[in-house]
Amino acid sequence: MKKKLALMLTILLLVNAAITTPNLANTSPKGKEVALSKQLRAISKQTYRYFEDFTDNETGLTADAVRWNDGMMNIQSHTSPTNIGMYMMSVVSAEELGFINHRQALNNLQKTIHTLENMDTWNGLYYNWYYTEDATLMTDWGQFISTVDNGWLSAGLIVAGQAYPELYEKTNAIVEDMDYTSLYDSEVGQMRGGYDVEAGSLTAHHYGAFYTEPRLASYISIGKGDVPKEHWWKMYRTMPESWDWQSQLPQGHMATYDGVDVFEGHYSYNGEKYVPSWGGSMFEALMPSLVLKEKELGTRALGLNNQRHVDLQINYAEEQGYPAWGMSPAATPDGYSEFAATPLGMDGYKSDGTVTPHATFLALEYAPMKAFQNIQTLKSLNVYGKYGFHDSVNVETGEVTKAYLALDQGMTMAAIANFLEDGILRDYFHEDEIGKTPEDLLIKEEFSID
């Protein structure tokens, strides 16, 4: 029954797309570029309205999410370190794209930075949840220090400090105080998932999988000098061949970098080799490239692998008969869940027809014209609203999740700014010594996927 519904939906979409989508078949490359640019600017302007309307005017903290249930709006008035970092990058992006002026951007960022200077922290690292109204700790959900979330806050501060030199002294001081040493396990050579302040204990698990979103926190930790360079090589490209629980038994070879032996393993899908993420989602694969020059510097490793993941996500969606592509964790009508192109993960997340628009924008720099077409398809599914794209749609049932998430809005803003302004956020990040110092880690590695 689901397959029949999906087929009917695809036919309707193709008919609708034939009517509403600009005909680019006979358009020059320059004309296609202009059409895409115009679309992206309009989308980013709508997307930024979320931050204008749901960021507290006093604290400069953005609501985690806004949902509509039975026509009633529910603002989730708490925020996370990742949300704060993505808000700062969105403000920088908004000025770069011409939606706000320098004075407005500076004023917005100063509020947020002033709040950060006065928030409760642990070893300079920020807790998972704070109330947006007064920046106090939200203790209902525990008192957890997340490695990955702090990495994104550090990234936002670094970008803001380079984009606005008048802020640098304060942003740099906050980042320097964020002590990642306290989350590093020197015996294993990997970062812990985090620290439970209430329980007084580090998590039992480590961030062992390399090709996931925590690699940014690892990069920043190395750039700061909090952890040694060898940490980069101690993460698993695939899990060892002997770990037979993983979705595929990897192929590959051993290589040595900076005196550390690394198993350069890969999986294969439809004849293409790739280094898997944990779950197979787009944001695990591509979110770090919002600030890391993986495409520019990691031409034989991370940049090449990013391209493979985009191509394979698109192929996977076509195989499933989905009219649109882009699988990544997203809001659902019942809450939030993880979605992926399942074969791309070591322990792949589910795929049930749920597509999230932020995945398309993350893929812009790797498949711009396919992204443009996907945007048109998503619009024809009635996913577009007052604040840009709603967070997800199930392309088998047509059900749209009427929600916006600060994280996903921020990824969309940053991805569009990078695409239209030649990697501007990455440039800012790598202008800082923290971003510049470990660049050789990106350059020297060669994945076994050629």
C-alpha cells in the first residue's frame, strides 16, 4: 500500500513540477547559476526570519524549536550550545548575504557573547540546555556537558571573532577557557561523549567513528592544543575488520600518519567505495564542512568522501522510489528521530520516506543542480512556509512536520552563505590559528576509496 501511495505521489509531483518548476533544460550554465542564486537568496531571507522572531531580545539566545499543533504555535524556549553556535554563524551569514547591516549584526552578536560570559559552565564548557529568557540552566533534562555540542559553540565563536575583529578578544577568551582536555581519554586517544555533572562521571562511550559530526570538536581540540595531534588518527575510519557487528565487513589497508598506524577502511555500495558515517545521515557527513575546508584541502580524503555521500544519498533515494532525497535526523510529527540512507552507516539509521530539507542545502556545493531540482520538488510537497522549509516531510505519505529547528535553520543559512559567497564561513574559521594550525591533518590523509 505504501509503495502505491509513493508512486501516486511521485506522478502528482512530476505533473506539478512540469507546471511550476523553471525549465532549465535549454538555459545556459550562467542562466542556471542566476536562477539558483535567486532561489537561494529568497530561501535564506525567509530562513533568517526564524532567528529574528525567536531569539530573545535581551539574552541573544534562540529558541530550540517552534512547532504547530492543531494550528497552535508552541515555542520551545530553551537552547543548546550548538544552537548558539549556529545562531552566530547565521548572523554572520545574514550580513554577508545583505539582509542585515554591520551594526545590526554586531549588536546581535554582542548580546549573545555577553550572555555566554555570564552563563554557568563546567571547565569552561557549556551545559546542554539553558532557558532562553534568562540563560539559567534547564535542569529538567539533567546536567550534561556534550563534546559535540561544545564543538559547535566553539566554531560559532571562532567564525564570529574573525568576521568581527572588534569581538575577537571576547570570543577568543571564551574559546580558550573551554577545556576539552577534561573530555579526552588519553589511553584510548578519543573524546568521551561528554560528562554528567550531576552524576560526576564521564560517559562510558567514546566518539570513535571518525566520519561523524563530532570530528569538528576533535579538530578544534587539536587546534587549541588541548589534545595531541595523534587523536585525529586514533578514530576509526571504519571499525576494525574483526568487529563483525557492523553493517559491512570493510576492505582497505594500513597507513601510517604522524607515527600512528591507521586502518584506511571503506565500505562499498552500488560499486562505489566510501568511508561510512555511524548512521548514514547527511549531517554526520557534511555538517563539519560548513567550517572545515574538507573539500578544498582534503581532496583525497574528506572532500572526496563528502562527494560520495551526496551522490549515494541521491542514488539511494532513487532506488527507494522517493521523489525527493536528503535523509538526516529531523523533527517528526511525534518528536525527533534519526533518518539516513541506511547502507551509508556503520550501524545505519532507518529510512521510512522521511526527507529533511537541511540535507539538500548541506549538499549544495557537491551537487548544485540536483539540489536546485530537489528544492523545487520539496516546494511542490508544500514543505515551504513563513520561515523557509518546514523540518521534514514523509514522501511516501505526504505528511509534513510543521516545525522549525534552530539547528536545521542554522545549517541552511550557513550552507547557503558558503555556496553564494565562496566558502566565507570556512575562510573565517581557517583565518583563526585554531582553524589554521591542524590543516595538515586534512591535507595528508588518503582514504582507500579512489
